[in-house]
Amino acid sequence: MNKFFTFDQDDKKLWIGIAAISAIVIVLLSLFATTSPFYWVERFLITIFEMFLPGYVIVKLFLDKIQLTDNPVLDKFLVSLGISVATVQTLYFLSTYLRTYAFNVDEDVISSNKIAIGVAVLVMAAAFGVKFYQNKKKGVS
């Protein structure tokens, strides 16, 4: 894992910011909603896993030194979010469409959360596979 990722101050700021904003929103939702706080924690973890983490992995593997503005933390966040939406949501739509119409499987057979998490894991595994192949082709062990 250390061959692929190097964490710097910008990454620490990014994850601390995500954790702080998530904690504030979870506390506010827990105070003003009737559902359990654990429900909101679960929803936020799934959202971060599906909507941010695949793009973040791709950015860290291939676009780590990206600079669009003067704020590299904001750049990484926005590019990660955009790449996650472009990859995970597109593949999720295709899998849902194929599941319902091509394979004639009811939507209740396979949970939508499981499909979304599976697609996110598939995107991250494909990114690691491509990076591993590139390193192997270059001769980097």
C-alpha cells in the first residue's frame, strides 16, 4: 500500500474536514430528526464510501499532484467527487438497468446498497489493478 499512496498535509486536512462536517451534520440531524443517530452515521459512511472514496483512490493513484486552484485540498475533493460520480453512478445505472430489463431479475432479489457498494469496490480494485500493471510494466517493484 505504501508503494501506491503517500499521504501529505493536504490529505490530512481533507479527511479532517470531511470528518468534522460529517460529525456536525450527524449531530444536527440526530437532534432534529426522529431516527437514531446510528442511522445517520451509517448513511454518511455509505455516502462517503460510494460518492467519494473511489474518486479519491483514483486521484491518489494517478492525479496526486493535480492543481486547478490555489487550494489543493479543494481541488482533490472536487476532482474526487466528480470522478466518483462519473464512474460509480454510471456503472450503477448500467447494472440496475441490466438487472431489471436484460436479466429479468426483480429489484428485490439483490439489494441496491449491495450493488452500489460492489460497484465502488470494483472501481477501486480496477484502479489498483491498472496502477499495479503500470508499475510492473515500468519495472517498479
